[in-house]
Amino acid sequence: MTGDPRLPERGPQGLAPPAVAPPAIVSMKSASFGYADRAVVSGVTLDIHAGEVVAILGPNGSGKSTLVKGLLGLNDHLSGQVALFGAPIDRFRDHARLGYVPQRHTLSASVRATAAEIVAVGRLPRQGWLGRPNREDRRIIQESLAVVGLEDRANVDVNTLSGGQQRRVLIARALAAHPDVLVMDEPTAGVDLASQEVLSQVLTRLARRGTTMLIVTHELQAVSGALTRIVQLNGGRVTFDDSPAGHARAMGSSQTTGHDGHHDDEGGPLTSPAAGPLDHLAGGHGA
Ligand code: ADP
Ligand code: MG
């Protein structure tokens, strides 16, 4: 562990890389994760540094959620080395540095709360025990809602929001903790197209602000404006890890240029020497 000033350094000027490289945010060497003693993901060697925006792709059941939940300590780390911010995962305690938006998560219909109240929950880990939101917390809550384009909904009941808007509230809640990395499990799945469009803009905006992100997704197109890297899982193993341009080349497709042009979402299975079929990129994974 290095000195850990945790400055809430989120301005637009935060784009330049620091002169002295801090430890990787996530560092895995031959890591496996699973449930009880069954490994679901294994042999993963992956370093993620500040400023990277990494998409994790892979068919259903390939272990994407298991991998990201493993990093959050939500399942069992079975072997290999895993470090977060330079600290071995077993000793890592500063979980507020990891923002998490779980898969298929909207708010329960029984929740009676305003958007601002939900986002306020994200401030709790930063308030110390007995903390009450102070003026600075309220400013951060409002700012987090603004980042996801919901500043004008702060005081509305979350039940009145669409699924896509609720997802954005949950992203705002994660952002409000000022995490150093934002881990999102299928943030755009199961929301209507208009919401997907907005979410895609939100992710691009976060990327421009220098937010490090790990995004599990089927909708590559929705996040393509933000990505710096693509990691593919198949059967619990990393089978591809390269830039979006490298991914486009591996796909061997003249249509995929790495910009948000048309991907092959409706084009049936693609064969690729490196990455395996990506036909699962087709939409329709409703919550
Ligand atoms: P993905 O997110 O890529 O669809 P998952 O990580 O959810 O894949 O699942 C990978 C495998 O792990 C599946 O075979 C699934 O049955 C198993 N699995 C997922 N969650 C659990 C759990 N809580 N307990 C036991 N096995 C699980
Ligand atoms: Mg999953």
C-alpha cells in the first residue's frame, strides 16, 4: 500500500497521466474465483490502470459477473494473486474506492425514496460513523445526479422513473462515493433504446473525465465511444485482451472500425480466429 491521499480529483484537467505511476488499480496473476471450491473463472492475468475503460465481453455463463464480483470480494478467491490498489485482496479494506453497479439491478417497487435519497446512500462510506450528509455531501449528491443527466429529478420518487433512469440513479449512487474505479455489470442491458442512448452518453462523459471503468456488457456499441480496451471471457478464461482497434482487426471485419459505427449486432455469428464467436453481442438480454 502506498500513501493514499484519495483526493477527489475529478476535474476535466485530470486527464493527463500522473508522473509517477501508482500501483495498478486491479492486478491479477493466474487468479481464479468461484463459489465454494468450484472455480468458475480461472487463470486470469490482468492489470487495470487508472484511466482505462475496459469492456468485459463474453457469452452468458462465461464468468463475467463472477470475475467482477470476485474483485469486490463477493465470492471466493480460490487461487492466484489479486491486488487492489497495490494491496492483496484479502487485506484490502477500502471498499469505497470501488464503485459497483450490479447486474439487472433496478430499485424495488417497494422502495419509497427520492433519487437524491438513494444517491445519498453512496455517501455513507465517506461519512464515517454517525455521519450526516453535510453541505459538501449534498453538493456531491447533486453533482452525481447531474453527471447521469438526472439533476432535475433529485426530488422525485424513484418509483416514477423508468428502468433506464433507475439504472442511472444507481450509477450516480456509485459515483457519489467518489470511487477510484467504477465497476458496472451490464449497465445497458434490459433498458429501452432511448435510455441506452443516454447511458451510453453518460459512460462516454465519465470516460472523458478520466473515470476508470470496468464494464461488463453485451452491447459493445453502447460503450464504444468510451472504451480503451476489450477483454473477452470464454468458459471462465480470458481469450482476448487488446485495444478496441485490435479487437476490430481480430474480428477481421471491415464494418467494425472501433468508432461507433454499426457493429454486427444483427448479423448472426461472426467467426474470429482470436476472439471466438461474438453472436452473443446481439441484444435482447432483458432484465
Ligand atoms: P456471466 O456473468 O458471464 O453470465 P456468471 O459469472 O454469472 O456468468 O456465471 C458463470 C457460472 O458461475 C455459471 O455457470 C453460473 O451457474 C455460476 N454461478 C454464478 N453465480 C453463482 C453462485 N452464486 N453460486 C454458484 N454458482 C454460480
Ligand atoms: Mg453476468
